[in-house]
Amino acid sequence: MEPGASGPGASGPGASGPGTSGPEADGPESKEPEANGAESKEPEANGAESSGPEANGAESSGPETSGAETSGAEAAGGSAAGGPDAPAPAPSGARPARRRRLLIRLAAGGVSLTLLAGSAAAWWFYRKLDSNITTDTTAAAELQVHEKERPAPLVMDAQNILVLGSDTRSGKGNSEYGRDDGGKRSDTTILLHIAADRQSATAMSIPRDLMAEIPGCRTADGSRTGARFAQFNSAYETGGAACTIRTVEKMTGIRVDHHMIVDFRGFKKMVDAIDGVEVCVPEAIDDPQARLRLAAGEQTLHGEEALGYVRARKSLGDGSDTERMERQQQFLGSLVKKVQSNGVLLNPARLYPLLDAATKSLTTDPGLDSLKDLYDLTRSVRSIPTEKVQFLTAPRQPYTANTNRDELIQPDAEQLFKRLREDAPITVVPEGGRESEETKRKQDATSPSSPSPSPTFTGTNAATGSCGVKH
């Protein structure tokens, strides 16, 4: 072989010449041919007529790309086939979904209208009941004039409310009970003490025939009377609620926080609203003057009968005011128990007529002259157990100068008034039970370790049934 045959493109040992190996091969110039060689493969790979594996690889990937483009063309063609304005067909579930959305909107609108109507009705009922209540601004103004002489409250949060049953003949529905001569009368006066902890309530009746010190009072015509010792219920006839409140405060030393006046018609409607009240009639009653005819035993009294029962006096028992007050207390106990029952408080059909009748019959001081005020008061006492709603009468006996009148028994009366003033517990026992309690108390008092015994008072409570049976 000739020496010139060992060139750069030859094989064999001559091929490892300076152009392909050695230090020069690592230089920049030796890499350029390789880079150019790489570039020279691209035309071969992209050339349509190229042969070899690289050329075939380019052809094989070409059809895949072409297939993807074909799918896009088919999709475009499908759209074009339908025309540019043709709507896309709706999915099979679109129409039921639209129907559901429509029904939801209609239901939401119906609920909104119902809530709006309910709110409007509730507001209307509230305003109607609220406007039924009459405010006694005259008594409030008169009491303010005599504020300095009034007793101060001793226990915060305890409430003393004077309840007056007016037997005025004026006003719609009241004239049938007698001629209206323009005077004001009060057959019933009850001082209701509500304990500060709202765990008990005590209603103390004040006899209408009780002799009492009555202060000078302002009359309806603006004149003033002098102080006098007279029958208790003449205070209301002379100076209305303000004069009665001042008389009670002078007698008991108890601050009266609020007052309520209830008339005949409202009383009847309240009883009818709760479908009657159960009472016990010891003996048959036939009293034309009270419009009352009842058989003996347990009876359910409605409006007219109930009013006759609590007002009747001369034809029942010994004809005294004492027996009438006892009937009133028993009736009120049954009334409280009935109102506290779920059949009234949770029954709108009964509760609204009761509230309507009660608010229409009420005249109150400005502190209780709104439905909210009365609701707050009712809510605070509605959980008092019926056995803790007690009724009693101020201790009294026949007046020595006139046995047709009463006078207070001392020190019993002052002991009761003191406990009410100080919001202390009061023990009430049935008629005939006081003697045994007094005996037990005296026996306990002989023990040096026993605390000072508390006095007991004759009365009843709302848990006692109409014929003396505990419920």
C-alpha cells in the first residue's frame, strides 16, 4: 500500500491520524465537524425520499400528526355541516335541571311571602293588643306629688302590684250590673307580692270593710279631702287608684310599684277565653241578685256565672265579706293553674282571646301600659310552682265600734306586712291548720337550739284543687 493511502477517510491504523485522535481532537476545531455532522442528519430525517431508520422514523411520526389534524378537520367539518347558526343540541338532563331550578325559585318566593305575611300579622296583633291597654296617668301624677311621704322600696327586684277589681257601672257591658251614678267602686283589692328570686308570689286581700287611716286625696273635680279614719274602699270612691295606693302604703309600709284595674266585662271575657274555671261549691246556690244558680260540688264556671260567684255576698254563707274573699282567692288559684297549663299558654287559639280580653279590661300605671311590659312580668312569674302561689287575707277581726266593719289584728298584721316588705318567706296554711302550726311553733321555741320561728297565716295556694284536693 502506498503511503498516501492512509488519509483521513481510510480505515486501519492509518485512520487514527492527527485528524481524528490526539490532543487536537479535543480542540474546538475537532468538534465543529461533529456538530456539522449532526446538522447534516436533519435534512435526511426531514427529507421525504430519505432512506434508513431515521427517514422511516420521520415518516412514522408524520402519519400520527396527520391523524390528529384529521380529527380536528372532522370536527370542523361537522360544525360546518350544521351551519354557523345551528344551536348545539341540549344535553338530555338540561330540561329537568331547568325545571328544578324554577321550582326552587317558586318555593323560595312562597316562603318569603309567607314569612312577610306572618310578620305583618304578628305586628298587627301586637299593635292591637298593645293599644287595648288604658294608661292611668292621673294616678301617676298624683303619686308624684306625694312622693316624699311614700315608703322607699327595701328589696331590689321584688315587685308589689296593687290589683283593683272595679265594679263601676260605666262602660260597654257594665251597665247591666246596676245604675251608673258616676261613682267609682272597688269590690276587690289585692296586694300581689312577687319575690325577687321569682320563686314565690303572695296575694294578700284587703277587706273592703276594713277601717283604715285614709290620707287627704284629690277628687275627680280637682278638690281635696281631709285625712280621715273610714272604711277602706271609700278611698277608691273618693280619689281613685292614687288614693287607694297611698292608703295601702300608709297601712302596711309597703311601696306599691305598679297597679292594675280590672272591670266586670274584662273579667268575664278572660274566663270565657280559657273555657271556664273549675270551682268547688259547698252548697247549692240560688241568688237572683248575683244571677247565679249552681248545684253543689265541683263546677266549671264560665263568664257570667264566674262573675256572679266572686261577687255574691249576702246570699252565700253568713253574708260577710270574709267568705266572699275566700271564694275569690280559691277562684284566682284555679284561674292561675288553668292559665299556666299547656292548654292555654301553648294554644294560640286560646292564648290570643285571653290576651285580647285581659288587655281590653286593664287600666295600668305607665310602667305596665305596654304589651312588652306585661309580657316581661308574665315571663318572670310563669315558672313559679303553683304551691308557691299563695293567697291570704290581712289578719282582721270585727271592729269593736261597729261589728259590720273590720279592724286589723295586731301584732299579726304587722308581722305579715314586715315579711312582705323584707321579701321574707311566708308560711300559709289552710283554715283550721294554723292552730296545729302554732302549737308546733311554740314547742320548737322551747328548744334552745331552735331558730326564731316564723309566723304562719291562714290561706290557700294555687295547687289546692277546687274541693281541697292537691293537684
